[in-house]
Amino acid sequence: MLRLGPENNTETRDRELVPSLRHSCYNINWILQLNDSNKINDLICLICKQVANNPIEINCPQHASLDASLIVGEECLKQFFKSAPNSCPVQSHDNCECSKSKFAQLLISELEIMCPLQFQRDFQPHMQNIECSFEGKVKDLNNHLDNDCPLASVDCWFKPFGCDHSCLRYHLQEHLISNMKMHFDLVTKSFNVLKQTFLSLQKEVVSLQSQNKQLKFEMELKKKSNEDNLTTLKENSQKYFVYIKYIEKKKNKQRKIFAELKQLKDNKKGKQKADNNQILEKEIETEKKAEQESIQSLFCLFDSAKVIKTLNEHTEAVHSIDYSIFNQNRYICSGSCDKTIRIWDLETFKQMKKLDGHSDKVYSVKFSSYHYYNNKLPILCSASADKTIRFWDYQVNNQIRTLNGHTDSVRSIQFSSFNNGRYLCSGSWDNTVHLWDIETYSSLHVFQGHTHRVTHVEFSQLSSRSDNNKCNSFGVIGGNGYTICSGSYDNTIHIWDIEKCKKIVVLKGHKDVVRCVKYEPHGLRIDSRNTILSGSDDKTVRLWDIRDVKEVQILKGHTNYVTCVEYLPFENINTICSGSFDNTIRFWDIRINKQLYEIQGDDHDNGIYCFQFFSLQNKTKNKDILCYGSANGRIRMWG
């Protein structure tokens, strides 16, 4: 603790002394210069024996018998508590109690004192040529030292401009007078710097104003363009807008072909070329007819379509929907991030069952055709982020079996298209695909090869060469060439041979996560098992040929992740659809690589996660329905 008086080091600088007076207790020798010792006896710090600065009174019950007040300086008490926390500086005990002494503070503030810097110089004879005549009260000390004392050390007034000189206040005027030119130069230099900064900022402001005008102009143009587009959309129905654009393109293509035909005829290159012309004309006619059939089929489906029902019971995103008929009743089931599975009766659009049991998000749900065809049991299967696959008897709300084998979230499940759906495949974020026999609820094989999370799995469709659904042992599953395909976060699609239990093809081309894969349904082409659809976070839908291990088509138009893809469930129509986080479902003709139609989801859907096609029977005919699940938990039926 710094003391004032003979015991202090005479080398101590004045500027170090002044701050000490604000914290340390006051030197008793200094106070006694103008005060009687009896006047300060009760104001002495118990710890340092100096006059207490910011006095604290010790109030411990253990000292209640003492008549005198027990005073310590605030800074002394802090230092004492650092070395002996919670102890008492008077007697040896814990839980010291203390408070600021307002009465002692008042007495100390009224003590008469001389300037502490002058007091210090009284012991330094070589510095007595400068004197401070201050005599006042302790309460006036700080003001004196800060503003009036000629012995206090101060900084040059021009310090903000770069002068780092400091001296006694007494010598400051001398410094200012003798260094006027230097100070003027510093001010001039600072002014020039500020001037340059101002000019630079002024140029930047002008540039920003110009950019702002340009941006306003561009925004006005864009606003006008958007208004014009909106007016056009309102004036023309979506059906005829798509149709006209499509026909215009085809007419241009036909004009080009007919021009080539005319040139061939004009050149009179013989009968062979005339025969070629006839073949070309037939091809044009066939293509035109097929395209008109595609458009007509779509218009028949969507001409008067609208949202006919919204199911609101889920509270979070719906990741999966499946459709089934049981005892002539039609149902859909849904799995959601709210950890529940719900089953809906499509006759009344009412929730029939709610299945709780998963401890985390439900990512995939499927009705089991195997249990229905073999035992007439209403069984549903679900996969969850809790790493399990569960089987439920949904009529009695009973969980009948749990499959444990995956070590991370199970994202996708699919029943086999053969053997009446006896086999189940599952894809997981543990990078694996599992194959299960649900007759015995046992694992048959684990396919390993993906280097990142598996997002979706799919069995190949029934083969035209298969003996329908004859049950075989696992050793001959896939004897007709059945495969499993899987999409992954590693941006690839893997094809797995079920019979040989190995990977046979890897399809590469997507630039981001492959979220969904789909085999072409049997019957649309000669061998549908060799064609796969996929959707990706790279915002594209792609068509693949497994035999040639290559990408056949790429469909662009979505503005966000593609979450689900499907072939339309109509014969002889080469149309697919895709759903996306961009809140749209789009329909594409894969023969001409062209979008034909678009459904815009409700503004509150926040993105399409899954969809399902099925038919509802009314009084006169079956009505085709598109059912989709959204990010906000709603299920909408469109038809």
C-alpha cells in the first residue's frame, strides 16, 4: 500500500501519487500537519494504522462488547479478504460483517489538509522552488489535484493531435508557448488528414447514391415486369397457356421437318428417298399423336382439379404417405416428425387411428401386403429416427414386432414387389441397406458400400419372366434378376443384386444428395426394371438406364431440393411427376424432356415432402386423387 511521508521512496513520480490518494488510506503524518492527533484517533484504519480512506465499519456480533468503533479503509479490507477470505481483521473468526461508515466518512471529509504533493516536496529540498499553497478539506482534495495544483502532472493540450509531452501544471504554459510552431504543424497535419478522409467519404457517398439510383431503377423495371407477368397469368388459364406454348414449339419443329421433306422432294433423289420421306412423315404423325394423347390425359386429370380435403392433425412435417384397401375399405397412413403414425378412412376423411410408440421422428410408413394376403391382418410398418422398424396391428393399436439392427436413423423402407411382399428393405443414416424376411422377422443381409447416409430404397418391379409370387428360400430370391436401388448423401445411386448379395452398379451424375429413387412400373416399357428415376438436392430429376450405366435424361425446373418422384399410374402415358421443397409438384413428358403441368402448393405448406396417387370411388366412376404431405404437417388431397 502506497504511503505519503518520509518512509516513501523519493523517486516516486508525482503522477503515481495522485491516483493512490483515491484508493489507499491517507498518510497519518500528512494529516497531522493541520490536525490534532486526538481528532483522528477514532478514524485510524485497524489494518494499516493510517487515516481510513472510504471507511468501513466492522459490525461482527463477536465485537459487540467493545466501546470503540472498528474502522478499516476499503482498499485495505479488500486486500485482507484476498489473503484471508471471509475472515475478520479484528479477531480470528469467520463470517465477518461490515458496512460503510457514513459518520466516519463525514468526519474524514471535514479534516483540514495541505496539498499532498507539496507535502511530498517538503522532503525533497531540490524541488522546493515550486510550491502549492493549498490548505483545505479532504473532500476538496480531488478537485484541487485534478484542476488547480501546480505540482500535478498534466498532458499537453495538443495530445489529441500527436504531442505526447507531459509536465507539471506549473510548467504547462511554458511548454505551450515554446512549442507553438510544432503544435500548429500538428494541427495542420491532422486537419489535412481529416480533409482527405472527408473527400474520400464524400466520393464514396456520391458513388453509393449513384448505385442506389441504379438499384431503384432496376427494381422499378423488375416490379413492372412482375406486374405484367401477373396480368398475363390472370388473363390466360394455365391449361391453355401450357397447351399453346407446347403446340407452338411442335409446329416449329414440324415446319422444319416439312421444309426438309420438301427439299428432298424437290431434289428428286429417287424412290428410296421418297420412301424415307413417307417413313419420316409417319414418325412425325405418330409422335404428334402420342404427344396429344399425353396432354389430353393430363388435361382430363387436372382440368377441374382442386384441393378437396385437408387433414390437419399432424403438428410437424409429414415425411411419408401410403395407400391400401382392406376389407373393401380404403385407407391412407402417414408418418410425421411429430413421432406419430396416423391412419385415415378415405370414406369419411376422418382419422381412424393414431399410433404412438416411436421416440423420435417417423420417416417412412408402409401397409404390409404380405400380412393381408396371407393372414388377412391389418399390419402397418414404420421406420424412425429412433433406429427401429416397427410393425403395428392398426385395428387394435397394438405393436407386434420391432426390428433392431440399424445404428442410426432409419429413413426409408419398402416391401418387395415379389413373393406377396414377404421381404423388406430399409435404408439408414448408418450408410447401410438391410434386407429382412418379415415372415420370420429376421435379417437376411446387410449391403455395405455407400460412404454416407442412405436416404431412400426401392425394390425392382415384378419381372415379366417371374412366376408371379412363388415363395422361395432366400438362396433363390432374385433368381429372376430382382434388385434394390438406394440413394444417398454421397450423391450416388447404388444397385444391389439380391440373389448374389452384392453391389452391381453405381450411377453417378447428381451434384448433391440423392433424396428419392423409383423403378419404372412394370408394363410401361419392355423391361421396366432397367430404368430408374431419381430426385436430388441439386434441384434436378434424372432418368437412368441401368444396363448402360448412364444418365438418359435430366429434367430442370425446380428451384429447391427434389424430395419425391413418381411415374403417373396410367398405362401408355410416359409422364412422371416430382415434388420439391419449392412447394410445387411438376409433371414431365420424358419422351420430349418437357414440363407439361405444375401444381402450386398452398402458401402455408412450406414445401412438399411426399405424395401418393390413388383412386376414390364415387357414384358414377373412380376419381383419381393426388395426396401430398407438406412441411407444416398438413396433408392435402388434390383431384
